[in-house]
Amino acid sequence: MEEPDTEPPLTVVPGADPSRTQLCFEWGPAEMLLCETLFGRRGGEGRVAPGGSAGPAPTGCGVAGGGDGAPGPSRVFVVRRDQDIYMETLRKLFNESHGIFVGLQRCEEERAARARNAQLVQVSKNYRSVIRACMEDMHQAAISARDSALHSQYSIQVSILSAMELIWNLCEILFVEAAPAIPSLCKAGPLLLRLLDWVQLHICDVDNMVREVLGSENPSKHKLFWNVVNIFVLQGRMDEARHLLSKEAIANPTSMNMYKILDDLMKKMPVPSLGNTQTLTEMELKWQHWHEECQRYLQDGTFASNSHMESICKILLGDENAILEKKELMTTWYHFLVTRLLYSHPTVKPMELRFYAQAGNIIIFISSSLMHRKITSSMDMFLGEESSPEPLDTILMAAFEFELHQVIKECSIALSNWWFVAHLTDLLDHCKLLQSHNLYFGSNMREFLLLEYASGLFSHHSLWQLGVDYFDHCPEYGRVYLELHIERIPLNTEQKALKVLRICEQRQMHEQVRSICKIMAMKALRNNRLGSALSWSIRAKDAAFATLISDRFLKDYCERGCFSDLDLIDNLGPSMLLSDRLTFLGKYREFHRLYGEKRFSEAARLLLMLMTAHIAPCSFWMTLLTDALPLLEQKEVIFSAEQTYELMRCLEDLTARKLDKQKFQDDDVETMKVEMLRLALARNLARVIVKEGTLEGS
Amino acid sequence: MEEVCARFVSQKISKARWRPLPAAALQPPDLFATGSWDNEDNRISIWSVGDAGSAGLNGEYQGEPQLLCDIRHNGDVMDMQFLDQERIVVGSSTGSVTVFRHHQNNQTLSVSHRWENAHYHADQYTACGGAACTGVICNNPEIVTVGEDGRINLYRADQKDAVRTIDRSYTPPNFKSLKYVSDMFLYAFRLHVFFNALLTSVADNADSSTLHAVTFLRTTEILTVNSIGQLKIWDFRQQRNEPAQIFSL
């Protein structure tokens, strides 16, 4: 076993007091049960603990159990680690991502690597759009929440989701789109463009500033004017920067000259574009030229009189100090990283990123005493009792360094739910980026995470239906997990049971079908719904249970003298053959029906067949013979001589068997019955011999 | 291919019903109700579709359904029917049947009436004795419900108790007390009585298996189907608790 990397966080369960009573616990599939025992630390009265509100990630809720006397009632606490799946607003996330996941597994493998790549990028974008949609909903919910605790809960969720989207976007750019397996696709510079987009998308305070400045009457005189220009330059939005600068030039004609040169430089900046087919070398040459030109202008002192323009020129030259001066505008270290790359190495390749993304960057940045709000609001959810570097930073750093496993590991630790890592790992696995790294349990990382996530879904009262598909796509252990989980879904209505059964039947899980049908049949039996129980056991093709139920029917008949549920027995059809007892039941009922329709000879034949063919259980023979009595006593002769001999033989067999087991009690009714039967049989024999001996018509 | 408009609601919907229109209405219905299941907190919701007059060229609906109001429901919604323009009858997995009223003036839902133990297994008043109500059908003012207990209930919307219940009765003829009769004649007579009883009554059975659905054939006749595939026609005019006809699939 490996050592844990971090100290496990301390969880306080509201209401449980270990100093008052000893606690015992038991692990469940997705939660833990904590129970107060009767053993106190010290004797004394128990205090009534107030009802707990939700703590940090785990939630505890108390259920009061009964308890007389001594230190107050014992309570059972249910401690759940993952309460996210119970948030209604997140259900959209789980459901929609389920759809995307299943679509990804089932879509045909494209032959062409390029098409495959495009497909995977589309899937990644779909995932991200789902996260953003969920973020929107959560944001709306936060705004409309009246309870402040609820409001803060929603706001925390919004920041978690935005962090997730940030990480996913970066992973998409670095891993999915970069597709290192296809070197010929690595054109000059698309990576940097995508990184710029990424930065622009996630630093949104800029838009407010821009709106403010552009909306004012005299933009160039606005106090934030140069901030906006700088941020445009830092984010590589040259056209917008030039547009704003033109306003400054108009307002300030003395700097027209400087402006023209700067504008020209910015216009000429070689930008790696996606459609461009220039080769790497061409691009680098151009860039080198341009860089030298900027250098010349700076050294000539062209911008000496305007500090703003001078600093812009320095930024264009990639001067780190100049860029760092604008720290507050950039707000995050990864923005700084991307800007640096833009102005010092625009043709960077994915693999080279790690040399730029070293820890040094973070230290330069965070050592500043100004912590911008944007950073803390994104990091809030990760901060538990840990005070070390924010987990988001560690995750992004690991991504820049192409340490996939590290990324996944850090995300697993930081997030309370397996959703993110499970889907991300699955996507990366489809990109063939994860080496099959066998874990202790024999499955690979992707399967392990999917299994954990799906198991979490099964503990939810409603989302279990999603978990089924996830298990389906885990080749090694998925089926076993599904078999174990599906039997444990609580079935409170027949409709739900039928749904679960359909899932099992589709996957040929016969054991589980039998087990579920048996559970439903037992429930029905306990509620005295014999017909229902029988139909369940027929569905499961469970002969043993069918026999049990038939015995119940027969017992009921013996006690009450009539059948219950005739409609069921009459219409068994071919399922009668499921068990011998059931067949007997059906045939016996047929006998009664024949008697009712006054088809006595057929009834007699059937009755005899039931005994001679040994379909009837021995315990029932007495009842059958007793049923033969009215037929024997009819005015006309029904049983033939042969049949009468057969009946007599059966009776003798029965009495012989009984004598063996006879206790020395005199059962009056039994002996009387036997006597009556003998008498009736003898009389019938007498009549039938006469009848058969008589010639017809004489 | 018509346009499909999807809206995500964070619950599993078991039934959706359009509000019935008055007989002379020309336009298509604009309001529907949904009931959810498999949630700890199930809800009945009323939605409206499109604005009046915004139907497209083919009379199709534009825009997403808008939630007007909803109300909490105890247990899964197993079946749901509009009784009239304002009232909805809902059968629950707990065995109760509830009538909800939709107040159009302030767009709220409220409970108008509830039959708490419409369907139950052993004991009507134990907590876990409830059996799910699987089907509800209305023919204003009559409501018929069927359930997993094999019982058929006929209610009238404004009356507190069931008008008629077709169920099993547990009064078996008790012949154990005749155990000590020694007279052969009496014994034979008893047997004869056995058979007669057998042939004339089917005991008071509604159905031994779970009833899955019910519908009206005529004002006084209903058709039920059960879990072993039998269709039964019941006539309420008859006093006996017996199906008028049984069809087997």
C-alpha cells in the first residue's frame, strides 16, 4: 500500500459527540453509518444536540432511534461524502454528460486520424458546453435564492464548475487538440492561438472595463483607458488595441508620430493563424525580423516621451519585467505565462510548454501581496484546512507539464465527486493518451474511475438508471459491478421492478432476474397475493417457488373447501408445465370444472389419471379419493370396472403406506372415510359388473 | 420532420396529460400536467405551451413549455387523469388517490380531496400496508382506480367514501367444526355442498394478480388488464363482484 500524500481532512459530524458516548461505524457503498452506542465515556445525562446543518463536503444527518432510559436516545448518523448528486441543479450535468458519454462509446471509429481528432474535439466541446449551461442555471439559482446559506452554497458550486471548465478547456487544448500522435498536423502556432482564446474566455473582468471606457464620452481621457489598451496588448488583441489607440491619437495630435509607428508595428506583428499554411521556419524568420525592428525603435528612443507607449513596446518585445508590471491586469499566473509565450516564443510546441511553466512562475506571481479577487473566488472550494498552494494552480501546472496522471490525481483529491475525472479520463483514453497502467485491482485507470462514479450514481434513489450505461462500457469489471448493484435497488412498486428486470433481461443476467422475481414473489406471498406471486415465479421460470405457491393454493383449498384465484389457475396455459405441483393444480381445477359441466366420465378419467400417473402428491390422494365419492354415488355408473379396480388399488396403497407410519391414535374421521370409500367402491363395482355383463338392448 | 423542442426538468416524469378542452373548442390544447416518480420529493406540475396565437403555420407549438405551478406529491405518481378543466386525479405508489385543483386565477395547485387508503394489502391502517395504485380513469363525476392489491374502487368526486369496492373477502366456509360428524349421510351431504359451493361462487375476487390498467367501455362498464395478461370486463350494474367476461391473451 502506498502512503497517502496528504493528511486526511478532519470531518466533523454535527450532533455526534465522541466525548459523550462511544461511536461505532459501518461502511456502506457510498456512505457511512455512525451510531451512538450505550457505552459512555463517563456516566451522566446525555445532552440533546441541536439538529446539524450541512458541514463542509460531507453531510451528516441524524435519525433518532428509540431508546428508553439511561443517557437519552441513540442516534444513527448517515455520513455522505458526495452530496453533489443530490443537488437538483446538477442533475442536468449528470444526465447530459451521460448522453455525451454513451454517444462517444458508441460512435464508429473514424478511420482517418484527422476526422477522429475532430470528432473527439467536438465531444470535448460538448462536455464543456454542458458545464457552462449548468453554471448558468446554478448562477440563476444563486441569484434567486432567498436563504443566505443556500445562496452561498450555489455560489460555491458556480465557482467549482467554472474551475472545472477552465481545467477541461486547458486539457482540451493541450491534449485533445494537440494530438501528438499526428505530428504532421502540428502547424505553426495553433497552440498559442488556442491558449490565447482560453485566457480571453476566462478572465472576464476585462469586459466590464472595456464597456466602461468605450461607453464614456471621451475614451482616451478615461482613467482606465491605458489599462484597457494594455490588457488588449497582453491578450494579443491587436486590432482592438489599435482601434483604441487611434482615438488617443486623434485626441492628442502631438503623439501622432509615435502612434503611427506603434500602430504599424502592431499591424505587422506576425501572428500564427490557423488557416495559414506557412511553415515553421518562415514564421520564425518573419517574427525575428519584426522583433528586431521593435528593438530598434525602442533603442532609438522613439517612445521616450510617452511612458505608456514605451511600456507597450517593451511588452511587444517580450520584456518580462514590463509584462510583470501589469500584474493586476493579468490577475493569474497562467495569463502571464501565455503572454510571455506570445511575445517571446509564439511558435511554441506543446511539449515545450513545460520549460516555460515551471514553478518559478508561480513564485513570482503569488509573492505579490495583492491577491486579486478572481484568484481567491476560484480557489475557495479547494481550500479546506489546507493552506498550501491552491489546488487549481497545481492542477494547471501539472497540465502544462503534460503530467496527465498527476492532473487526474490532483483533480480526484480536490473534487468531492468522481464526475469530472471519470469523464475526462474516458475522453483522454479515447485519444489514446493514457498508457494502460494496471492498478492493483487489475483494471486500468479509466475503468477504475468509471466504476467509482457509477457506483456513486447507484446510491442515488433516481440516478441509478444512468449508472447502468457506465457499467456497460467497463469491459473488465463492469458486468460484475452491475450484477451486484442492480440487485440492491429498492423496489417499492411493480413498475420499478419491471424496469429493472428489463435491464437485466437485455443483458442476459439470468441470476439477477431470478433473484428479483423471487423477491417480488415473496413480497406478494406475504401480502397473500397468490396470483401475483405465481405470475412472478412463472416469469423467473422458478420451478421451486412455483411448487411452493401451488402447495399454498392446495392448502387453502383443503382449509376453505374452495379455490381462490380461479381465474389464474384456469388460464395458466403452457406455463402449467413449469412445475409438477403446478401441473397438478391446473389439472385438478380442470377436474372440478368438468364436474361442474356434468361431464362426469371425463372427470372420472382425469381423476384417475392424476393418481395413476403420479402427478398428484401422495399427501393429496386422500382428498382425491374423497372427491371420487360423489362420482361413485351417482345414479348412473361412471367408473368402469377397470377404473374401479384402479381406485381400489390406490386406496390400498394409501392405507398400506399409512399403516407404516401409523401412530396408535384412532383418527375417527380418517377410518370412517376409508370405510366409506371401501363401501362405495364395492357398491360401484357391483353395479358396474352387472351393467357391463348386461347385453345392450335386452 | 417536425421540430422537437426539449426542455430539461430535473426529475423523471412518469405521466403527462393534456388538459381536456370544452367540446366546442377549435384550437389545440395549451396546458398540460406532468407527474414525477422515483424522487424523494415528487411533484405534480402544470405547464403552458406557447402564447395564444403564436402557433406556427401547421399549428405547431413554438417555444419551450413554461412552468406555471407545481405541488408536492407523496409517493411516485403512478397514473394521472384530468377530471375536468380544473381537477386532476392522481394515483400514488403509497396507495392513496388525490384530487388536485388548479386555480387559474392565481395559478396555484391545491389538494381538493384525498382518499388515503384506496389500495392496501393486509391491513388498511398499518403504515406499510399500502399497495400502489396503478391505474386511474375518470368519467366526470365518477373515478375508477385499480391497484397492485387487485382491488377496483369506484369513487364519486364529491363523496368521502368509495361508492363501490370490488375486492377479495376473507370469509371462508368453516367446515372444521364438522370434524366429528360420524354419520355417513351427513358426510356425503357435506361433500355435495362442497361441490356446489365450488361451482356457484368464485369467492369474492376482483383479481388475484396485480391490475395494471383500467379504462371505461361504457358509462357502467370498465375493462381491466392484469399482470398475467387477462382482460376483464366489469359491469357496475351487477351486484356480484365478478367480471362479466374474461379474455385471456
